[in-house]
Amino acid sequence: MRCRLCDSNKLSSVLDLGATPPCEKFLAAAELDLAEPTFPLHLRLCDECLLLQIPALITPEETFTEYAYFASYSDSWVRHAEAFVTHAIEELGLGPDSFIVEAASNDGYLLQHAVAAGIRCLGIEPSVNVGAAARLAGVPTETAFLDEDSAAKVRGQHGPANLVVANNVYAHVPDLRGFTRGLRELMADDGWLSIEVHHALNLMRLGQFDTIYHEHFQYYTVLSAQRALATAGLTLVDVELLATHGGSIRLWARPEAVADGPSERMLEVLRTEEAAGLHDVAGYRDLQPRADAVRQELLRFLLEQRAEGKRVVGYGAPGKGNTLLNYCGIRPDLLDYTVDRNPYKHGKFTPGTRIPIHEPGRIDNDRPDVVLVLPWNLEAEITEQLRHITEWGAQLVYPLPTLHFAALDSGADPSNQNTERPAR
């Protein structure tokens, strides 16, 4: 394996999660007796440029031509996107004559707000089924993978973009340098690029190992993102720290000819990363033992519930949940089923662990003793949605960053209230 950013062959092991199926390859009932392909899930660090990465063992075409993730099923994520569009319009002075392009635009969760504001926009979405949903919602969308050729085609047909958005896609591209050049091709020479991506600082500091899966090819610090953007003549000028997805960074970049120097808050994040040891190879050595500790505590808890005759079900079937379930070896003997708001997943089974997925109303019908939330990054939103399970005395449990129970009393603020389970 060579680093996909700098081509170095000096890579150090950071976390080995064994071999798992791709996290979005949900199984139909007819596939349960068939073999499932699995691939190593082994995170490494480039000793030269400090880019965290896994080998590109599956192609984007295998994952994204038809995709199970629809962004609009998260209410908080749609509100987050609306706030971003409103902020960008105000800060960048966008109006009816402006043009916004989003790479990996999903089901129109973000660009619908540009449409509502009367700003010309275009989504570029590789997944046929998800892009169709965006068009039905009134969001202009082209079905394509972004690369230099498709970017040149879009620019030729629609003109350069004043703002290019790439939310939760910069980790999903094995051809990192080619994709970055595609982003630059879309931009006007005085344009802006906004990228949101999970912050490797949180991955390391909080042990968020379940954010690692095969469609996430790399994981960024501000330092490594800065180096990646520079390969296409883009200069990182500002960084925002976000709470989304367990802790993300919003990167603001411009063509180097018009870019100002780095903002003070960008410099502050770089200093924070350096203080955490992430600008040196030695700072990445603690992730494996932290992942092992989470696995042991979660399995101990589920085994205790089973021994006490309690019924445990899941909430959500996200990609990160499938990494967690497979690494921990959790199957229907410990988790009866899980539920999800996305109808695409109903009646299917989680990859590898083969846990059935139902619609959310199943929880109210069955009244289980414990609900284990797999998309733990949405704790505030989901705790509010499931507050009513106290009616039958159920508990709501989150596995990360440490195993803890949500406080479900009627007056609690779900964004702040939780009770950690005592360590054993």
C-alpha cells in the first residue's frame, strides 16, 4: 500500500478491525444463505504526510451506484444544512445571479434550501436512486461521480460556481488528488469551497473507531486536509469546529491566487491538533486499546442483559453501527433487531451480523427493556424521539464514547443529560 496523497510507502498500523462486509450492503431475506464478501478494515497512518487511510479494497461504483443512505431522514442534519445555506448566502453575498454546486448532493437535503432562496444550484450525485429522490424534491441533480472530466463538463454547461460544497464526501474518494482537482475545476477563480468532514482529532481523542468503514478511505486532521487541498492549487483559509457526526470540521478554501492567510481560528485548531500529538506518528498509538475497551464493555453489558432475561433491541442501522456490530460480534442472540426511519432498509438485514431491520413503530409494539442506539452521534435528536419509552420502564443506551444511559426524565435536556455506566 502507498499513501494516496504523497505516494510514500511508509505507513504505520493504527487500528485493525479485522475483516467485515461493506457497511451499506444490507441483505435481503433471500441472501441470508449466501456467502458474503468481507474485506480487511485496517487503518494506517502515512509517516510522511500524516494522512490516516485504509486500502481502497472496494470501488465507489460498488458502493454508491445504488445507496442506502438518505440524508433527509435525519431532522437535525436537514436543519444543519439549512443553517449552513443561510450563513453562506449572507457571508458570501450570494444572490439570484450566483451558482452553487454540491458534490455528493444525496437526496437534496442541502440544495433544497438554495432552491427555496431562489439561487441557481446543481447537485452532482452518483447514486441513481438517491439522485432520483432529489429531482422529485425539485433539486436539479446530475447523476455522476465527480472527477476532473465530469467537473469540466458541468462547468462547460453551467458555468463556474461561486460556491462549491462537498459535505461528507471528502473521505469517500480513493482518487483523492483527482477528486480535489475536480472540485477546483468546478470553482470560479474567485470562488469558495466548503468541505465538511469528520475530524480525526475526535476519532483519536474519543476513540470513535466505528466511523471507520470501507467507503471512508481517509480521515483528516486540518493539517492533512490542508496538504490535500494544496495539490489542486487550493489554499485552506478558515476552519470551523462542528458538533455533527461526533465532531467535524468545516474547511473553507479558495484558489491560491485570491486566498488570504489562515484565520486565527484555523491556527488555533492546528495548535490543538499539535498539542494532542496528531502532528506526529506517536500520537496515533492509543486508538486500538480504546476500541478494544469499548468492545469489551459493550459485550459485557449485553451479556448481562441477556442473563437477566431482558430484551435488547437497536435503534438505527447506520454504516458506523455495522462497523460496531461486526467488530464486537453482536448478532441476534444479543440484539433481537434494530429499527430505522429509512424505508429502504425495512425487511433487510445488517451486513455480516444479519440482524433484522424494522420500522420504528416496532419498538412501541414490543416494548423492549433496553434500546441500544447505533447512530450515537445523533444523541440529542434520538433521545427526544424516544423519550416516551419510559412509559414501560425501558432504558436508552449509547455505546460511545463510553457506554452510558440517556436521562429520559421529562425535564432533562437530551443534549447534556446522560449517566455513565460504572466501569467494571
